[in-house]
Amino acid sequence: MILHAGLVARRQDGYWRGVLIEGASGAGKSDLALRALDHGFRLVADDRVVVWASGGALYGRAPDSLAGLMEARGIGVHGGASINFCRIALSVSCGPYERMPERAWKDHAGVRLPAISIEPFEASAPAKLGRALQHLGAGAEGAYQGQLAALPRPGGDSR
């Protein structure tokens, strides 16, 4: 399945853990992902994310034609450090949020993920991604343990 979303990952406890960033076109998904790169995250996919479930976990990667590329409005498309795929540990919606939200979940391909909303243009948004991944996405240990439905593409940093 291909989602209109972005995917960034950060290494925690020896594994890459992904944050799926969703929102309408122009909502700030790529802007948030770009700023997250300065907070210890790596790009996995921008604009389109191929997702699949395997062993009760959700994984994501960029479509081959977009691998390693990101669009920054006003600058254009550029490449950078990226990883081939990751286990997705957190779903983020770009948009308004409650000050003290109840715990939320979102299902993708039959996998239930912790979910939050973030205003992507807030200065603190990348730091909030990191905190949320650390606390809410902590159940995604073993991001590369077990069987995967697809192997990573060669040439990328997958661990």
C-alpha cells in the first residue's frame, strides 16, 4: 500500500524507529521532516511511503523513484542521508491538537500504532516528534528482528 505521507526514523536502543507523518497536501509534512533531520532523524521517504505489515509490525520505505529524495518548497528536490526502510513506531497527523490529549491509536494495514497530532510549523515540532517517539513509540523494540516481507534495497544504511 502507498500512503501520501512522509517517514523519518531515529535510532533508539540500536534500532531505527519510524515516525509516519500524515496530512493534506501543503500541511507541512516535508517541512517537519526536513527540520527533524536536524534533530537526529534520518529520511526514509518523502511524499509517498510504501507500507507493509509483517509479523504484526508495520514497515515503510520510499518508492524506488523517490528513494533518498526530499522536496523543500522554495528550494526544490534534493538528496541526503537516508535509510532504506524502518519499522514504523508512531503515526503523526499534521494539524491542530489538544493540549492534554487522551492516548490515541491509528490502524494501518491491520497494525495499531500510537498516534498524535502536531502543528508541523511550530518551532518545537521536531523536538516533540523525538519525545513522542521515545515515550509513545517505545513498544517498537526489535525493529529488525523476525521475518520481513521484503528485503531492503542495497546501498543504504539499514542498521
